[in-house]
Amino acid sequence: MMPQQKKSVELTSKPAPLVLGEKKPWNPAPSEPVVFLGAASYESVSCVTANFQAFVTDLSHEDLDVEESLQEMVELIFKRAVKKPESAAVFAELCQHLSEVEFQSLSDWSVSVSFRSLLVKHCQAEFGKSLDKEGIHQESGSCLKPVQDVRVTDRLREEQQNAKPSGRFLNMLRFIGQLFLSKVLAEKSMHCCIRRLLKKGDGPSLEGLCQLLQMIQQDLEVVRSKEVMDTYYNQLDYIAEKGKRAPRLSLLLKETVDARKMAYSTPH
């Protein structure tokens, strides 16, 4: 049995038809309207969620009792959220609302499949894929070619160390941060992202890390992880001072470190 949706939101426009996997035409049955938690504070809810009210109203239908359809929903929401970064918080609320959707796997009745678990896996996959690819386009593929000249190698390395991230990469990190703020992603997931960004340590990774920390730093700043947070910011401070980065990136790193110092200058 699917859990009943308890809250509702009124949309100003009629949801557009939507087909999952192109299996059958969209034909929603009458259902209670659905609401996003706290969605009234967002002026863009009606335009962003036009297609997604149809998702939620169909959650009690048999069409979504298959992992493939739920996976398609996860992928589409993620894609839309990255494409519309200004509405990342609204999409994160939608994911929070859908997190309770869960049913038994048709392939293995001993396990359950949930929207949250599929979303977490998708975020992990997209983060890893984007992190691996980020920056390669800066040299139009030349970074993949063997280079014998040390001067050329040094130039490519320096450019990668100071390269700017792509818009999609920043949008993806913004959505992941909003998912954490909406309590869809766990604190452990954020620490994993931060460590991987620090480990890669190139321009795109560090700039993306600064954006992520500016979003979620206060929520991560709890007693049991304060020392861990100190380690992150000490590394950023060291890179800003000794890392020989471009002035733009060094300034951004320094501003991120200083923002934390100012926010927590008084004892709690």
C-alpha cells in the first residue's frame, strides 16, 4: 500500500501532460491536491511544479509500483533542478515530500525501493561523473593528450588549477546543498562531497566547494563535527595563502574562510 499524501498545494496553472518512459498516455485520475512543505513562501512554485503535481497525484496508482518509473521520476526532477538553479529550493522541497514513497521491489520481495534511496544513488553518480569531467572542456580535450614539453605541461596544470567551473557543475552542487538543507541528504553525504572536492583541489572543485560551504556551513557546524569543519577551512586558508592560485580564486577562498570566522566570532 502506498502512503497517503497528507498535505496539498493549489497551483495556478493546469499541470501539463507528462509521460513516464513513454509507456502510456498521461491520464491522471481525480485525487487530492498535493502541497510542498512551506511552499507558500516561494512565488515560483506554480510555474516550477506544473508537471510534478501530476507525479504526486499518481503516486497511489499501480503505474509507479515499479522501480523503473520511480527512477525516471528521480532523473527528471534532478535534470529540471539543475537546469533551473533559481528554483533549486523548491525542487528540494518536492524531493522531501516524495521521500516517503516506498514499495517492495518487484525483482526481490525481500527488499524495498524508495524515492529517497534512488535519489541518493543518483546524486552520488552525478556528482562523481561531473567531478571527473569538470575542467577537461577547458582545454578542448588537449588535457587528454600526452605532452612531452614540460613547459606545456606546467601551463596546462596551472590553467586547470585556476579554471572556472561550468554552470552545470555549480547548479548541481547548489541542488545537492538544498537537498541537505531540506533534510533529504544526510550530513555524512555532505562531508563526503567536501572531502572529494578538496582532494581534487583544482579551480572548478574549489570554487564549487566555496559555493557549497556558503550554503550549508551553518547546518554542518555542530559540536561533534566542529573539528572536522576546522580542518576543511584550514585547508582552504592554506591554499588561499600558499597555493599560488589566481587572485580571483584566492580571494574567493579567503572570503569563504572569513565568512565563517565572522559568523562564529562569538562563543556559543
